[in-house]
Amino acid sequence: MSKTTITVIPGDGIGPEVTQATLRVLDAAGADLEYETQAAGAAALAQFGKPLPDHVLESIRRNQVALKAPIETQVGKGFRSVNVQLRQELDLYANLRPNRSLPSIPSRYENVDLIVVRENTEGLYSGLEHVVIPGVVESLKIITEKGSTRIAKFAFEYARRHGRKRVTAVHKANIMKLSDGLFLECFRKVAQDYPDIQAEDKIIDNMCMQLVMRPEKSDVLVMENLYGDIVSDLCAGLVGGLGVVPGANIGVEASIFEAVHGTAPDIAGQDLANPLALIRSAIMMLFHLGKDEVAERIRRALRQVIVDQGVRTRDLGGEASTSGFTAAIVKSLESGV
Ligand code: NAI
């Protein structure tokens, strides 16, 4: 049987380190994947004059699955975010970010098991900003019935498939009565088709307070783009930080698996980055590819290394380097865990 080919984008900052670690783990687990490595971001700009060359998009369209490390986006200047472009060009409308308390991962909270479903293509990330007159700028928030309906459906379908009990729409429809109002209206309409799942809504500020006070009470949360971006990092902080939380950008024709974290320039190139978040994103990718057995094998190896052997990177209070942590997982896989 021919191998499955995936596109791999090693990205910037800690990206290449965590990518190398993840590919070592995939290979040691026998994932049987072929990698088509593509540059995007600053490296692509230097080489091809564009941060997101057409051949990168073509590679992802052809392979339908990509594993991507973070890409740097300059603040307030520079090229438009490659991440946002990828999500919009490939219509990767659902960003799925599971946040679970893990044994042996230090956190102030226990029993957190919540899923953030973020709308990934519209909202304030539409990129429509302009100067009205000097000193006044306008940034447009686009909310559509189509986008809101399909993300609500995605959240309820996910809840049903994974035995979840409740979906909460997170919004600010008390202030943004038209835009968030439409989002909420679509959510309520979709909820009627899922009587087996409890539907509720919460205003974003109250939701943030509740997440910090009682995160174990939340189940599946669905929200527009900006709220999802911010709430995702908040939720990562509930379960051990950005070094551990995986993610997936799901579309109809392609999906990109990537960690929630960014390029972490403060620790790049020092063998300090935690590759766990990208490895766990790769586990999500393996389930997506139907390679459940390999995914479970990697899960068992992670448990053996983190819980039984107590090997952890520095962000989790351990002493292991990126390469040392990876070597321990590879050893565990090679010993037939
Ligand atoms: P960041 O996530 O890169 O870093 C925030 C903090 O978390 C830093 O202290 C960093 O050292 C730590 N951290 C993050 N990942 C870690 C890991 N795997 N192991 C250990 N510690 C880790 O966020 P920041 O600094 O706001 O963004 C840096 C750059 O990344 C920006 O250019 C931003 O646009 C980009 N970015 C890209 C994303 C993507 O490609 N999907 C997502 C988020 C940010």
C-alpha cells in the first residue's frame, strides 16, 4: 500500500525544533507517512518573494492534510498573517482546541476537559481595516449566517460524536447586537436539531470569569474568531500552558494540524521548547487519517514518559530539553509500549 503523504510546514522560531521532534515520534511509532516539506512565512518571503507561495497552498490541497508549526507575524506592520491567510484560502472554518487536565502536568486546576471551537475565517480577522481620516481607523467585523450556522453545526456534531453533554455559545450580543446577535440566532436555530445536547449561551466576559473560577464545569464552547483566539490561550493556561495544547483547523477539503502556541522567540534555537503540543496535534491528525492504532501508541508512550518516568520540559517544571524529551518518547515507542 502506498504511504500517505502530508504537507509539513516547519515554520519559524521554535517551529523547526518542535517539527523535527514530532516527525521523529511519528516515524518511531510507525505512522508510515511521507512528508512534503514546504516553507511559509519569512523563509518563503526570502526565497520566493511571497510569505505564502501558491505551491504551498497547492501542496496542502493535494495532500488534504498538513502538519504545521507556528509562523511569525509582525505586530502592527509587515505581511498579513500567513496563519489567517491559510485558514481563509483553504476555508478551514473550524478551529478545534481540546483542553484537558493531564496527570503529572502541573496546573492549579484538576478535571478540566473542555473543547474550544473557534470560527476560523471571519469576524475581526477579515483583514478589512482602513484609515477613515488621519487619527481614525475602522476595522470591520464580518459575521455571516453561513459562517455562524456551519460553525454551530460543527460544534454540535462534535459534541454528539464525542458523547459531550453541552454546547455553550460565547458572545457579546448585548453590545454587538447585529453581528454577535446573528451569530447567536444561528446557534439557537442549529441547536433545535440537537435535542439530545444541552444548548446555552454566555456573554464572553462572564465566560472568562467562570473559566477561571470553575473550568471543570465547561464542556464544548463555540465562538467567533477573536474570542476563540483569546479564550484558547486562557484555556491553555488552565491545563499547563501553551506547551501542551494541540489544535486542528478543519475544512471540507483540507485540514491543518497545529499547536495553539506561537513561535516563542524567547526560547527559540535553545533546545528548550516543549514539543508536546505539536506531538498532540499530530495525534489528532492520526485520528483524522484513520490511523487510530498509531495515535493510541503515541498516547501510551507520552503517558509512560511524562507520568511513569516523570520526564518533562522546563515549562512544565521538569529539566528535559526538547531533544531529551523526544528521545525518551522514541525510546518508549521502540521498546514496544
Ligand atoms: P507564543 O505562544 O509564541 O509565546 C508565549 C509564551 O509561551 C512565551 O513565553 C513562550 O516561550 C511560551 N511558549 C510557547 N510555546 C511554547 C512551547 N512549545 N514550549 C515552551 N514554552 C512555550 O506567543 P507570542 O510571543 O505572543 O507570539 C510569538 C509569535 O508567534 C508572533 O509572531 C505571533 O504572531 C506568532 N504566533 C503564531 C501562531 C501560529 O502560527 N499558529 C499562533 C500564535 C502566535
